[in-house]
Amino acid sequence: MFLSVFDIFKVGIGPSSSHTMGPMIAAERFLKRVSDGRDRIPGSGDPARLRCVLHGSLAFTGKGHATDRAVILGLAGFTPQNYDADRAEAVLAEITEKHVIDVPELGEMRFDPDTDMVFDYGEPLPGHANGMVLEAWDADDNLADTETYYSVGGGFVVTARELENAGDDSAPLDVPHPFRNAAEMVRMADESGKSVARMKRENELAHMSPEELDRGLKRIWEVMSGCIDEGLSREGTLPGGLSLRRRAKRIHDDLVAEQGRNLTAPHTINDWISVYAIAVNEENAAGGQVVTAPTNGAAGVVPATIRYMLSHVPGATSSKVPEFLLTASAVGAIIKSNASISGAEVGCQGEVGSAAAMAAAGLAACLGGTPRQIENAAEIALEHHLGMTCDPIAGLVQAPCIERNGLGAIKAVSAASLALRGDGEHLVSLDACIETMRQTGRDMDVKYKETSLGGLAVNVPSC
């Protein structure tokens, strides 16, 4: 399957692409299914009540990730794209009080958040760690319709049937440069004489107009950049119970003041890189608007690296941003297709590790790197995240997630710089690194894969 730049980078809401955006999208899909009525269970009446059962990681960390809120709002017609925070709070309050959801095209449906939103802490569903079952019941409590959904990371959602049929990836890609892995990407670049970004752009243009592509890329960066600025301007405490204070504004203010007094040490550039990422992920933790890159939990790495380039690299201009995003998305699509970007499936190596690889590739491209140097930059960044667990304290995308994005961005910049010092020849290929990540994720204990049952989540008091 061809993965577009807009599959990898999607505008959405925090705090999690797999635990917030995905369940909201699944609820929206279920509404369309119920409204269509073609899959109605024979003998049942018209749907009158809705129910959701969360399994696996969605159950274990659902409260911290606001999964229950996302599902309820999705059933009420909200999407990540049309989300309005003030309206959402009003709708949730009304549903909690009246135990009724006013469902678009279906009218009022019974839904009691205390009994119809179920957290099943047993074994996860067989298809993926992030499984959920949505149900519609008639007025006589007969099951009228049901579907199983998996939120597989980065806001991607598939049904159980779609997941079963996704195994055969042998069909040809309907694009001019159909690379499925990094080796093919480099080979096709060598043969065509085109950059990774140029090949990716031509692939995109097989499915959309140049105007649509350029407009979409501009929108992605506008939201990313706006998220940084918003995070750098806000103070206070993040929601969720950890009483974690926002730090981005204070750090940024200190950096600006030091810069004005000419007190900046060379290593301080790392603080600039980090603060851009921290700003994004504090916004994500607060439920703000972010861009999956490739997930919400890793949303700060790519925009921080772009802001670093634009603000600190001599001669860099915003005209380079499309090249960065296209190159980064090419690497992200390869990782997703051959391993995973889901913390619930492979740990944080699949989230911040993938984001760092994408950012390193994008920066290397914008600094004049060859396709081989770009592939090397991505490999270096990913290799040094291998084995990283996903162990959010209290199930919140805050600690250690926010700081990990800062360090991921620093690694991305270092990886790009190191790769550009070489000629592209290196021992470990990006494809080998991706396969290692896949195998490591498969062997990793489930308690280290976004369940908050191991690691920092059990060794740091959360109250």
C-alpha cells in the first residue's frame, strides 16, 4: 500500500495518536457503519444504545490517554479535524448527565459512560495491542451491530477484517518510484538521478495535483510551527494528576536572555533543539492541536529539527521545508511498512526512534546530503533508539515522553551531521536496523509496550 506524506503527517489532537485520535476515528467509522445499516444483525431492531469495550493497551492506559473521552466524542460526531475543545467539554458534560448521545443521522442513543465504556484488563485482542470493540444494541437489548477496530499507531485505524487482509503487500505500488525499503529507495535514486524528496513528490503527484500537495505541505508546517510557538508561550501545570509543570516557556526565555548577553556556550544549541520539541509535546500532553510525526507521542522531534534548521543553520529558508517533509515521510513510510511506529507494538523505539530517523533524513537532505547519506543519517538515528521501551508514568504522555522528544531531536541533528561527514558508506543498513527494531519489539515484554505495567511507570510514584 502506498503511504502518502499526509498519512505520515496528520493534523490531530493530543495526547496520543493511537489512544486518542485512533479511537475517535474508529467511533466515527462505526457511526457510518450503523447509519448505513447493511451489516445489521438479522432479527435485531433499530439501534438504541451504544457500547465500547477497550482491550490491551487501550484499556491499561486509556484513562491517561483520554481514550474514553475520545470514543464518546467520536460517537457524538467529533473528529480530530473538526475538534473544538470548548464544545467538546459541553457535549461530554451533557452525555454524563443525561446518559444519551445525540448521534449524527441516528438521533438520540442511550449511553452511560459508567457502564457502556468498558476497560477490559484481560488478554489483548489477537490482532494488535490496541484493540476495541464497538457495539450497537436495540431497545430490547439485542445486539444489532458490532465491529472490532485496531488503532495501529499514528492515527491509523483498521478493522479486524482489514488487518487480516493486510498481510499481502506484493501488489505493485501505483507510483513512478515504488520503493518499499531503503535499499530500493537508494537504488532508484541512483538510477534516476533524482533526490529522495523529488521521487517522493512524483509519487504523491500520481494521486493528487501539485496545488493540493503544496497546499497540504504548507498546512502541515503551519500547524507544526504554530504548535511550537503556542508551547513556548504557555505556562502552568499539565493535566492528568502528575502536577508536571510546563517548562518550555521558562527555558526559552532563559535562552533568549542569555543570547542577548552573549553568554551562550556552544553546547547550549542542544537546549534550543530540546526546547522546541518540549514545547510541542507539552501542547500534546495538554490535548492541543499537533501533527502526528509519525505519532503524537513523538510529535516534537520533526518540527523541532525543522525549527532548528530555520533558526540556527546559516542560509536555511522556509523553502526547504517541503523537501524536509517529503524526505522524512519517505523514511517514515518505510519504517511503518516494514516494522511499526506503534509504541503499543514495539515500544518507544517505534515512536521517538522512528521520528528521529525521519528528522535526521530530512535535515541531511536539506543540508545537501546524497541519498546514501540520507539513508545513513536515518539509520544512525534509529540505531541508537533500539530497545527503548514505552513506559509512560500513570499512562500519561508526559514523563518520560516529553523529554524523550527533546533528546530524539538532538540525536536527529547529530545523526545528520555525522552522516554528512562521511560518503554514505556504512556497516549497518537502515533496512537491517528497521528489521532489528521489528524483532526487538516482537520479543519485548508487553509490560514495556505502552501498558504502564513496567519501567518508570512502576518505579516512580504517580501521585
